[in-house]
Amino acid sequence: MGIISSGFHGRRQAENPATPPGQYETGSFPVLTAGPAPDIPTEDWEFFITTGEGQRQTWSWEAFMALPQADIRTDIHCVTSWSKLGTSWRGVSLDTLFEDVQTTSEFTTAHSYGGYTTNLPLRDLLDGRSWVAWEFDGAPLERAHGGPARLLVPHLYFWKSAKWINGIELTQEDVPGFWESNGYHIHGDPWREERYS
Amino acid sequence: MSTLWRVADVVSGYPETETSRTIGLRVDGLMGNLPGQHIDIRLTAEDGYTAVRSYSVASAGRDEIMEITVDELANGEVSPYLVRDLAVGDQLEIRGPVGGWFVWRPTDTNPVQLIAGGSGIVPLMAMIRAHEASENTSPFRLLYSLKSPEAGFYREELLTLSEKSRKLTIDYVYTRKVPQGWPTAPKRLTAETLLANILPPDFYPETFICGQTIFVETVSEWLVQAGYPAASIKTERFGGTGGTR
């Protein structure tokens, strides 16, 4: 136990096993980004996957929307200590997008419109663990929250769920992305409190 | 490593405004912080319950002491304790300083535009202090949006700097109450007022914006529309975490 502050009582929330260590529940959906939000009309939107072997696949918005869609109910955890439980999303599983991709790469860099990047091991993206989501709570994803579409990797801290997602680059090495180069953890598992580097 | 919790001694505490307080923390072996970084503070109640919140560092020294300025939120869990109850001589735990993005380094050569909404001045003040203490000659300009003159942090220091500093210009916007003799009535910040009080795009400023989410969103949107490259704008928000800071 740490230093006790006598006189500090805090505002306890009911213990919830769905909340990782050091997190507290919020009902709101805070917006946290490093700069202004880019504006990408769906006509201009494109999603790509590139491999180290020179393969490049792209989807237009129309082609993306024609893919099998999944409804996702999940908890999300921000490194700034808030967790939001039971959020509802709709989007395309990365398993669907990676169906025809052949690669020996084990790592990825997610690229966003506006230049943001974040790195993820490929295994964290597959097996029903991540999506490209375009709907939140039954409505198209707002621009401030990453619309038209964002990556959704809810089992990692939410900075890994790149807003304004543009594509996934497969890499041989684990290359630190934007926040990972600026003091944050290379992996970001909230259950292990992988917050800072 | 910055991820470890360390013990900090509270070495000073003085009121900044009616609802805020600047707290000095001494940490063994600390080598200061980069201007713009934050720390996490952990408070532990007698039964072991803990609460963690992030606070920007206001100071820019390279020693064992950091200062934070905490604004009390009416429904806050941690801030009322820090502003009202914490005493000099107490100890608490900190993690950090953290962050390598919303920071200014004395080796940066671009002109700098700082835009603060209310207590968003805190990390920008660290940049101003570091800039003043450095040999860096690039111009700094601060736009400080405030509800009223009484809500301002670091008032005397900023007044002195506005009179004496050759490399800092300060502009104020008052949204609810203006100082006596102020040329205009209080009004909401508009794009027009904003753009009239900051470095123009052809100065290629690096812009740092800090305040509540809505302030940061609105101001950064206006800047992009006015032709400031998005890549030159860095933002930091607070009050976004459910209002329970």
C-alpha cells in the first residue's frame, strides 16, 4: 500500500471486475487527440493493407461497406484512466480484411489520415480481437471520435484504436508509433497496466 | 523508469485563485521535466482505496522540485483534496513526468503561439518559463482566454513578463468579465478575435493549445480553416474525463 492521505476519502465506485487496475468508470466519451481532427469524406476514404512482400489491397468505402458487418459490444479503456463499459459498435472484423493476405510479418503499423500511427503485433489484430468500426451507439461515428472509421482494438489501451484509420502496414519489426515514441508503452495492455515506456 | 510510483514531499502550497492552488513537490533524484509534460498523482485513503489523476507541470526547472497548479472541480474526487486539504509536509505518490509530444524544447527554433483556455495555461506556463530561462530567441506569443481577470493564474509573473520580456507577447480575451478600463465588453471567443490576436500563418508558428475539450476542438478547427497546417498544431485537453478530475 502506498502513502496514506488521511482526510482523503475519495468517491468509490462499486468494484467492477470489468475495470482494469487503475481505471475508473465514466459514462461520457472523452475526446483525446494530439491535434486537429482531419475531415475525410467517405467518397475519398480508402482502407489499405500492405505487406512486406509487396502485396497491397485496398477497399473503397462502398467495397468496405459491402463486407460482412459485425456488431460489437465491448469495454474500452483509455490510458488517461477512464474506462467505458458496454459500448456498442458496428464494423468489419480485421479477420475479414486479412482473409486474402499472405505474410510472414508479425507486426503492424496502423496509419491514420492526418499522419497518426500506432504499432500493434499482428496477433492482437486477428482472431476476433479487432475491427474497423464506423458506427458507435447506433449512429455513424462522429469525426471527433475518428469518423468515418476508426480501428477498434478494445483489449488494448484506446490510443491503439487509431482514429481516422487509413490502413494497416505489415512490418517485420515492432516499430514504435506516435504515442509509443512519446513516452507510452510499446504494447499497451490495460490488465498489465502497460501505460508508459 | 517513469512508470514507477515515487514518493513526493509537499514542499509548498499557495493559492493561485479562489479555487486553485500551486503545489510544490520534491522528489528524490528527479531531474525536472520537459515543459508541457504531466505527472500522475495517486492518493490512497486509509482503507487502501486509491485514485489517480494527471496534472500538467507548471515549472520548468531541472532540479528535484516540480510545481503543479490544481483547479478545484466542484464535483471532483481528487482536486478538492489537493486544493483544500493537502498540507506542506504531507507526502503523496507521483508517476512521471510523462509525455514527449505536447512539449517545447529550447532547441526548437520556430516562433511559438500558445493558446490557453482557463487553467489550460499550466503546461504553457512551463514552456514560457523554460523559454525565458533559455538562450532561445524565437518569439513566443500567448493568448489567454479567461472568464474574468480574477480567474487568471500566475498573474503577477505574467504582468512582469509582459512588461520586461523582449521575446514574449501576451494577449487576453475575457469571456464574462473584463478588467476596469478594458476597451471591449466581455464576449465569447470568436474566430475573428482569435485570429486577430495570434501569430499569422506566414510566421510558421508551432501552436500549442490547452484547455477544456470544447475550447481545444473549436480553436484548432478555426486555425485549420484559417490555413495553419494541422501538423503545426499540438493540443492537450482536460475536463474530458467525465468531469471527475
